[in-house]
Amino acid sequence: MTTDTVPKEVALSVSLGDGSKITVAGMAKGAGMIHPNMATLLSMVVTDATVDPELLQEIVREAADGSFNCITVDGDMSTNDTLLLLANGAAGAPAITKDDAESYNEFKDAVCKVARKLAKKIVSDGEGATKFIDIHIKGALSDQDAKRAAKSVANSALVKTAFFGEDPNWGRILCAVGYSGIEVDPSQTDLFFKVPHGKKLQLVSQGQPLEYDETEAHEMLTGRKVCVIVDLHLGPGEAKVWASDFSFKYVEINAHYRT
Amino acid sequence: MTTDTVPKEVALSVSLGDGSKITVAGMAKGAGMIHPNMATLLSMVVTDATVDPELLQEIVREAADGSFNCITVDGDMSTNDTLLLLANGAAGAPAITKDDAESYNEFKDAVCKVARKLAKKIVSDGEGATKFIDIHIKGALSDQDAKRAAKSVANSALVKTAFFGEDPNWGRILCAVGYSGIEVDPSQTDLFFKVPHGKKLQLVSQGQPLEYDETEAHEMLTGRKVCVIVDLHLGPGEAKVWASDFSFKYVEINAHYRT
């Protein structure tokens, strides 16, 4: 651990098609310089399943795309992010192959889930983080467009400081969607805040602010976790990006931290 | 003024080819959400020269490219930056045309200079700014590449907090050049710090850190202005971008400021 404040570990057991049990376990490290395109982030995922190295490589890429490549703390991509996936076959279970679709999917889902949980732990422990922001863009022309807009929101200093201030500043969010450069029709855009497993509040409908209760909106942001949902109503594209906020502590850590 | 702490005004008189005098004067406003691609930034430049509207439009574009489009406070492009250039001919000087190259160049240089000074004043008064960082990328394959790398450095939260901490962290600077995506050969890259009208210190030569005096490097960053020069030694491309640092005050202003 460098500026990490907690260790990040996840383990998961799953049953394969033939009933045999395998375990997928992982750890990750990193708190700043987090904007992986799998670049200072280190993560190891290990399993006792039996898997061909080429298939492992294919699965680890898919797992990285849906986990570590969906997070940001500060928008600074590191020069050396690493995600390793190792399989030793110690469970004695049949080898994972695409021919056995059930086992393959069980295994792949387990790896993706472990990677996603580790990636979220990295964001939760991001340098100076007081919030975990789940940014969900829907209705974009493509998934790539949605991811580009979500990353733009996730990396906006103005959005991140607003969340630190627990300020329901939807204007900054839509501004960042706009300057991401993707296709947007403001007159069709909806925006919601949602507390995980809790209340959902619409703030913007078809580009126009609704008469929502400002105090209620602010209160939704006082918890540690919050979802932002932007629906562009243009197509099937969708993406989620997970980000931390921008606090005094982030500045303190990075004005004075040296390796 | 919104979060501006000082008004920003510049005036300049120049002599045209025939000896007649004209004046170019401007003002600008804006302190946050500053990453113009001429988008909340407002600037007006006026002149008593006589100029055809089409020629004015051409000159204002060139002036914006070399001034407001070279600055960043927080990387957040606004939805409504404005730069207006108005000419009323009140000086009674001959009309500016490209046929009279001397007068044309004198006038264009004056407009560009006023715009550049205003743009730098915006950065100096950037929200929470304690530093004015002049980022100069040389030796890139093209000017566009150089500008892309300079903006990547200028917008890096890690670079900006390091300058706030007066920390000569050249690694964060080279990292941001690298993830900008332009062509770089680390084994050819040099990096210098320079105090305007003062000392120049090389920290990196051909990708390797030199044995510079850490205290001396730190002291160069204690003033308000500092230049970073990165020479990629690959081609003729060159660009300058002007940026502020990232301070506690920026977070404070933006966690609590609402329009």
C-alpha cells in the first residue's frame, strides 16, 4: 500500500457445469494516479480453476474493460497499471473451455465480478475520496459514446468538487456530457440522482430543470454513495463509470506526496 | 465579475504604416470553468481602427487560437465562452487591408497581443490559483501534437497539485505527456524548469533524471510564475499553454459556489 488506506481483497466461489467448485480471489492496490486504461494500479486475481492461458488472456481483457477501465480518481493515467489473472488448477475441476458454455460463463462472470468489486474498492479508497459516484449514461448512439460521456463527467473537476460539496449541480454534469464531443440533443436529455437501493429523483426532463425540492436533492448527496443517471434518448448505447470526488484531502496528499 | 477577484483590462496603441495611431483595448471575465475552445469566459476587444468585418473575423479567430484557446484553469470547457472584436474607425486612420501588409501586421499583432495578455490575466486570477505555469512543449512532430501534450500536462490534477505544493515532480509532467497519446521517444526527452527572466535548470536529459539540486529546484517553484519546458527532439512542433495550479481554495470555491 502507498497512499491506500485499506487493503482491497475479494474472493468468490462458484459451481461449474459439472457441479465442481472453483474459487476466484483477487487483490488490488492504488489510490491516486487512477484513470486506468490498464496502466500504478496493481491487481492480481487468482483462481484454482484449470484454464488455458490464451482463454485466461481473453477473459482478463474483458474483465479489465468492465472494471478497472471504468474507474477514475483523478484522470491521471499511470504508466504502469497491472492486472494479472493466474490459474493453477488446484481445484481439480474440469478445464474451462468455450465448449462447455455453462462453466465458461460461470467462470468468466466470477472473474469479471471479482475485478469489478476490486475496481470499486479502488475508487472508494481513492485519494481524499468522500463519495463514490456511479455515473450511468444511457440512450447514447453507442456504448463507446456513452463511456466517453461518462468519463468526461467522472473527470470534471467542477463535477467532482460539487459532489464533495454535496451540491446537486446538474448543470455541471450536463456541461461535461456536452463537451465530451458525443452526439447530444439537449431537448431530449433527462437527468436523475439515485441513492443505491433507495430514492430516485428526476432533476431534468427533456433538457429543462424540474421543480424538484433542492433540500431533498442535497440530502441524497449526503451519503457516501450516489448514482447519476443521464438518459440521452438517442440510441441503445450505455456505460457506467465509477468515480471519487475531489476534496481538500486530495490536494493535500498530492501537494506533498513524493515517491 | 463572478468568482473573479480582479478586473482584467488591457490597452495598446500602435502606429500603422502611414504613421496614424490606432488603439486596441480589451477586457475579459472568468475564473473557473476555464478550458476554452472559445466557449463562460467573456472577452471584448475594441479598436478605433477601420476594419472590414470579414477581416476582423479572420483576425479574431487567429487571436483566440493563440490566446484564450491556450489556457486552462480546471479543464472544464464552458458552454458559452465569448470573444468579441469590435472596430468603430474613430481613429480616422486608413482602413486595414491585407494589401497594406505593414499596417495589417501591426494591427493583427496588437489584437493578438491584447488577447494573449487578457488570457494570461484569466489564468493568473483562476479560481484558487497560487501559480502561473507556462508549459512549453518543443520538438514534437507537429504543433498540434505539441498543443495536445501541453494541454494534457496543464490539465493533470497531479501536476497541478504538485505545483501548488512547490514540488519539482517532473515524473508527473512526463507521465501526462506520455498519456496524451502523441509520439514520444522517452530516450530523447529533455525537461527543464525556468523562472521567467531568471534561472533555467535541466532536470531530465534523454529520459534520465540528472543529479540536480532538489532544494534549488524546489526554490524555483516558490515564486508565482514558472516555466516548464519539455523538448521531445522529434520534429519542429511547438506549443505553449498557460495554466493555474490546483489548490485547497479551488476545491473550497467549487464545492460551495452556485449560480
